[in-house]
Amino acid sequence: MELRSLAKELSENTYPGRGIVVGCSEDGKHAVMAYFIMGRSINSRNRVFVEYEEGIRTQAFDPEKLTDPSLIIYSPVRVLGNKTIVTNGDQTDTIFDGIRNGISFEQALRCREFEPDAPNYTPRISAVVRVDPERNHFRYAMSILKSAYGNPDSCLRYTFGFKIPVKGNGHFIHTYMHDGNPLPSFEGEPKLVGMKGDIDSFTKMIWDNLNEENKVSLFTRYIEIATGKYETRIVNKNQ
């Protein structure tokens, strides 16, 4: 698989929608993750990320402009022990509860499917990162639930596991291939992308390459594999 430039993937796509990036830092010392949201409507753009417990949640920047909270207000990131869950919807809670009750990431998502936002049927994208400081090791998995080529009568479910992450490599999955009406769902495996720099340069690279008109918010986190300690950055277009 071709190692792609994350900056190029972002800068050449005006509307990837919502995206998750997970991988290993160049020095091999950190599990790295990012989650961003974009929006075309006033309702979608009227959001910010705020820190909540060990994760984040979305909230309306201007509550008076909030028209439909059902698919835009949720907790994208939650932490359960040594596991960090990141998703583009309220399936974060489904995964959290499932793992807490002893079932796997994949099993927890069997009761969920794509979003009911016809005609787009936005895919639900998710990831879970497990850091094991005692073994100085981490692994991650990613998932996408999407309609069968725009047919809402069938849901396609894909899970991808990455047991031994490679230094400087990560994977990128996003909801839409590109802008359009209706919006075309992501296709194929998560894209192999390079992971460069420290948390601040990584955050800046993503934010600077997201489409200026459509970008809304960005979350990044670097987790030190040896200790489990983490650093977080949040960038909101609405300040």
C-alpha cells in the first residue's frame, strides 16, 4: 500500500467530512490520534469541541442557532482504562458500554449502522486505541459502517486491526470520498499515511490543510506508550 502524505490528502479534498487518524509517532514513543469535523450547513458549522472528563464532546457554539442536535451533539472521544475510543457519533457510547461489559469493539458495533440522514447515509467511523505501558506496546482497530453503495436496505460493516504499528505510519479514514450531492461514502481500506512531528506541528499540519470554508473543529492526542500519559490539543474555528 502506498504511503500517502496526510497533508496532501487533506488539502486536495474540500470535503472529506469527519475524519479519524491513528498511528505511531516517528520516534515510536507515542500513540497518535486525531479527529476532525467539517460542515456545510449552518447547523453543522455551529459547533465546538470542549474537554469532557478524559475525552471531548461537541456543543453548540451559539445555542440559539442549534436546530437539530441529533447527529451533531455527541462525545467523540471517551477513555476506558487503557483504551481510548474515538468516533464520529454517539456510537462512542455504544463501544464504551460494550467493552465495559466484556464484548469486543467489533461486537459492540453490530447493533449500529450508518446515520439515518438520507440521501447521504453518512458512514459511522470509529477507532479504539489500546496502550499497554507494562509491555511498552499499543495497538488499534478502526471500523466503518456504511450503506451498500447508497442502498439503505443493506449495511456494510468493515473492521481493520493494526496489532504492531510501524514508527511514523498511521491510518486515515473519513466519511466521504469528496464533496457532492449526495455525498459519496468513503471506499476501501483506511489510507496509510505518514505521521510526522510533535503534537503541535502535527495539529497545525492538519488544521492548516483542512478546507478553510468547511473546517469546524480538530482534536489531537499523543499518548506516551511507556507511561500512558497523554497530551491533548483542541482547535475550534468558532472561538
